[in-house]
Amino acid sequence: MRRLLSPFLLVFTSILGLAYYYAASQLTSHVVFALFLALPFICIWLVPILYWSGDRAETKPWTHHFQTIAYVSMGWLNFVFVALIPLNLLSFTLNIAGRRGLAEAIDANTPELTLGFSIVALLFGFWRARSGPGLKTVPIPIDDLDSDLHNLTFVQISDLHVGPTIRKHYVERVVRQCNALKPDLIVLTGDIVDGSISDLREHAAPLKTLNAKYGVYLILGNHDYYSGADAWVNEFRAMGITVLLNSHVIIRVGSASFMLAGVLDPAVQQFSKDLKPDPHMARGNVDTSQNMLRILLAHNPKLAILAEHAGFHLQISGHTHAGQFIPWTLITKWVHAPHYVGLSRQKNMWVYVSAGTGSWGPPIRLGTSPELSLLKLEHSGAINR
């Protein structure tokens, strides 16, 4: 009962109730259909009650099926409102303009247009998400790059979200794609898991077969903290993956060396008063008199300002999913610009943001695609450091 009366859930319930009333009033006048429309809203309402306040329900055999249904419902209702709201606004505008006949025609066809669009968008988005990541090759020009580092390749896995909708077979496919590229390094830039280790160990296990010439490196994202970071860090290390926690390694390639560092995610501050993302700590007191290349793994691209101040040349990030599907593609671009997705600059530092290798919540991609990023270092001009 205390959980039901929490401020978050009261607000959440109110928003869902108003959304349902609006959708039902616009889409149907039949009680049976209105009750049927209530089912996806109820599924969504149950998610924070059952799963966002602990993992006690995760071990029940039906839990992942229910979560998948709830998240698909969330995606479908998103597309319902993407269609319904513009149609209502168009009808309202036409009424004001005196075009009542056209407005009435739109109103009469609104239920069919809304349901048709939402179902097609849902099916296509679901197919696109489940079809797996495509390869995105990204050349990154680095000033004064040592010749031994020219064409050095990183494969980036980000926002895999192993959990209710991303299971073992998807992870195995990603690992096969990754290893087939024969990269020099593999970096996992956070939000790799979305649930407890007892529930997901088997589904994350294929990650132990990732293989790269100079190693596999990982940082934590916000969802990794929500999932029990300490246990997962131990699990990742047992897989042979190097976990970077405000720390770095120096990697030697031929006669050249470069720094690969990783920072904590800002979500760590919800669990500890003493920890925070700190690019300066991650860099350490390494002698950079010879202008060593410095690369930072930072899940949240908003850390780019701190990373640039700490003297890094490249930041590799994720977190945004590029919005995953409309209309969140536009909202996320507004929130995270200029480091929304792809390659951008933070003064003297490059920032690359992956659109994500998996998906969170609704297993849907529309307006974006899941990606496996192949980053390739290339020669450029002189570094001004």
C-alpha cells in the first residue's frame, strides 16, 4: 500500500488515467472497446509497481513475458498519440478556419487512421529493433596521430540492455558480429544489463567470448547501477573484461602508446555520496609531455565538457539511443545537442555517441537503428595541446 501511495506512482497513475480518458473518448464509443483499450494502460501501470522497486518478481517464469507485453503496449500507445494528437489539432484548426465539413471528415476517420498508423508503426519498429544492429563505420581524424595508431579499430557496444526484451540469442548475435570484425579493441560503454545478476547471468554470458587484440573494456551506465553494480562488476571481471571505474590503462601498440580511460556514470551519486564521474581522476598523473593520445569512455555524453577540460582527445559515449523512436528522437536531440548521436566536437575533443546496440523498454526502433560501431583512428593535422 505504501508503494501505491508514493508520489511518483500517484502522478504516474494520474497521467495514465487522463491519457486513457482522452484516447478512449476519441477512438471509441463502445464500452467493450473502451475496456479493451484499458488493458495496455493497465499493463504499463503495473510495471513500476512490480519491477521498478526491486527484483523480487524477476525469478517468476511469467515475468519477462509480461514485461515484454507491457513494453510493447507502451510503444503502441506512443504511436496512438503520435497520430491522434496531430489529427485532433488539424481538426481544431480547420474548425477555426471555417472548414467544418473537412474537420468533420477528419473526425469521422480519426479512429481508423490512428489505429492503422499505430499498428503499422509498431510492427515495423518491432521488426527493426529485433533484426539486430547494423554496422556503422566511423573514421575519426586525430591530430598528430602516431603512425602505429593509424587505422587502429575499436568496436563499440553500447546500451545493449540485456533484460526482459534482449535475451541470450540477441547477445550471441552481437558477439558474433563483433568478433567477425577482428577489432583491435572492444569497448562496452554502459547500460549493458537491465536486471539482477541472478536473473540475467545466463543471458549476459556470451559477452565472455568477446575477443580483441588489445582487450575488452567496459564502463558502467545508469541502468547498470540500477541493476546492482557491484555484483555485475565482479561478473564482468570474471568474464575477462577490464572494468574502468574513474581509472585508465596504457595500451602499447608497436612503438606507440595511448591512454584508455573510463569514468563512472552520474547515476552512481544515487548510491554513494563519495563517488562521482571524474575525468581528471580517470586520467591520473600520467606524464603527457609527449602528447599521448587520450581516449575516454563515458556513458553519458553530457560529461564531454569535463572530459575536454581534463585533456582528452576523444570521448566515446552512448546513453541517448538517438531517441529510439518518434517523437523521442526529436526530444532527445533537443535535450542532448550537440552530442546527440554520431560524431561531434567539444572544442578540441571529438565526441562519438552510439545510437545503441539494443533497446530499452519498448523493443522498437522507428527513425533510428540499433548499431554496432566500428571506430577507426586516422591521421589528421597537428594537435594544439
